Amino acid sequence: MTLINLPRGGSERHWARALLVVLASLTLAATFSAPAGAVPSYARQTGSECAACHVGSFGPQLTPYGIAFKVGGYTDTDGQGTKVPLSAMAVANWTHTAKNLPEAPEHFSDNNNAALQEASLFLAGRLTEHVGSFVQATYSGVDRKTFLDQLDVRYARTLAIGEQQGVVGLSINNNPTLTDPFNTLAQWRFPYTASDFGFGTGPAPLVESLGGSVIGVNAYTLWASNFYAEVGAYRALSSGSVNWMNTGQVATQTVDPGKFSGVGTYWRLAYYKDMKRDNFNVGVFGFNAGVQSAEDPSSTDRYQDIGIDASYQFLGTREHIFTANASYVWERQKLDYSHDVLGAADNAKDRLNTFRLATSYTYEQTWGATLGLFNSRGTADSGLYGSVSYNDRPNTAGYILQADWTPWGKEGSWGAPWANARVGLQYTGYTRYNGGSHYIDDVNGSDRKASDNNTTMLFIWLAI
């Protein structure tokens, strides 16, 4: 792990120092109040099997109990004493692409790569009666670096007004969609693991591209078990903070590194209904921010993201589980800096629309199959996309197929509640990439088919 360097100058320094104090205090509180030698997880803390919170005993898909646990600030407990909130995870994979990569990554070849993609340590669980955490530090075996990957420290409690009751809370976090209680927005949606040697799912709106590059404070509530509301304010990290956390700064098509002009604002509204055998939610969310160059703050590009999403989950008796999640995001870009100052964008205003859909089936919380669809469409702009697209558009579309086996994580499983594993085979197919069925390889300028990027990945995912 890289050494921590305190950031230098600017208001971001105060954000980082405050965060450091909070995390240090919470960690010390947990350490001195817990028995030595424990290696807990959320399952250990609650006394429940992993399948109680997660569909398929593993991964981000949450059951109603998992949703309540997250909204409640990760603090629910079995009352059987305090456990140290530490856990660990590792993902290893092997990746093959239909045609060799345009350029071999450092330390790897241009195809058929095996890697320890990530190894993570978590501070995850109840820290005090009303404070809990989900903090992840990750070593990337591909980049050969360690990052402060995810941060969500929460304060939550129950509030009653008259006969109505709900949960209210505050979150300090480093990604707007990380806080989503249903785990259906960008940070959590399918694919839950993807190869670093793959080609991704196309361009994404700003709200889905900020993980690790910002710090924010959100207030939220789940009222009467049905109505969810959240609002948050975010600041982009300074270069000093980036060095401290070894993450990246805000990056768009033309502004890299960038920072917010003022603050970015995030909001989310949703209706959620748990009917025991099945449940659903429908929601809207949005993000607004101005992004300016860290070196030249003379002008600002502005981004406005508005999204809708919905999910359905059939649990039944937990023998057969079906899920479906969908989202659509409209992004409006006003490129005053990129167009007027840099001359890097042909248009003063652009649009980017993204659609995501995933459906899954799980048998006996062990065997799973998932189909995902992705589609990104944007305004034709030769300044932004002309070097890689024949029609000057970023349009990218395709599908993802995954089959997986999760042997542990149920009541009575071997090693419960510490041992968890998933083995899976994933295939990503592209019908369109950088505008069409063919695009321009930006490494050597040659023609490349979208289907040349089709990717097969075999993975094993372990958690303790």
C-alpha cells in the first residue's frame, strides 16, 4: 500500500482531515471494545447466514433484510457481544478476447491473461450503537497499486412522528451511487465483477464515473418502510487528496484531471414495497455538477444527469429466485470549457443516454444465471469521438451472460459465516462499439470490429 500523505492546501484538506479523524476514532472505538482475534463479517455480526442479506448467498444483490441492514447504518446485531468489523476479499480471473488487445498491458500479454484482479480489506460493520461502516481498501494485481476503493460511514437511527416511523441517517462517502439502499444503481449493478482486460460497457454519465474521486455527505430516510429519499453534496478531491488515497481525480472526455466548480449535488427518490414473497422498487435520481480543469479553471463544463430505475425480486421460498433491474439515464452536457476554450468539442451542447438491464435466476441460493444488456448513445461530435468512431458517435451496445456457482454462505455451510466463494464464467458480446459494428483502433489507427472485443472471463471470488 502506498504511504499516506496529508493533502496540501485548499478546502479539500479540511474534508480529508475531518474524514481521517472520523475513521481513526471509529476504528479505535471498534478495536478497544471488541474481543481480540475475531475475524467477523456482517453475517457474523448479525448471526444470520449470508443468504439472508444477499441473493445467491454472495454479491451485491440485496434481499429486504439486506436493504434494512444497509439503511440502518450496518449496525444490526445478534446481541451476542461485539465483533471486530474486519473482513477480506480476493478476486482472481482468466480473460480471453476474441482478438488480441491492441496493446499488451504492462506486466501482461495481449491475450489469455490470468491475474489476481483485486485483494481487499474491509472495515465493515457496527462501530457504535448508531454508527456503522463499509470501507474498502483494494490492491489491484493488474495496476500493481493499492486504493481507498469505497467509503461509506453512516450514522442512523429510528425516528417516530405520531404514528409514523422511519429510519433517518447521514453518510460520509466517496461515490454518489455507493449509498443506494437497493444496490441497483451503477456502483452495485451487474456485472458485479468484470475483467480489467475487457472493454467495459461504453461511456457512462458523470454520476456513474466518480467512484473514489469525490467526498460527500448525504442525508437519507426510509419512511414508513416504503418511501426513500436522499440528498447529498460532493466535493472533488484535490491532487493532494488523490495522492493520500491513491485514487483518481474527476475525469470527463476532455477534462482530466478535473475538479468541481463548487459542489456537485445528488438526490434520489424511490418507492419500495416488500410483500414477503416478492418485492419491488421504482425510483428517480439525479446529479448536477460543473467540472473545470485543475490547471485552467477559466471556464466550466456543466453536467446534468437524470435517471429512472426499477427492480423486481421474487423470493418465494428461496428455492427459486428471480430478479430484474433496469435503469435509464439522460445526461445533458454544456461544454463551455471543452468547446469554447479548448476547442476539443465540436458542439457546445452534447447528450449521452445510457440503458442497463439485468435479469437473473438463482436455484437453492447456489446456482445462478444472469443476462445483462447495455446500451449507450450520444450526440455526434467529431472533436470528442472522431479519432475512434467512423460516425463521430460514442454508441456502444452489447450483452453479458454469466453462470456461477456459490457453494457456501448458507446456514450450515462449511466455514460459516467466514468462508464464502463464487466461481463463475462470464461472456461479454458487443454489437456496437464506438459508434458502430466497426470502429477505429486508437492505438494504431486500424479498423477493428466491435465483435473483436468479445470477452470470456473465468473467475473465482473469495470472501472471509
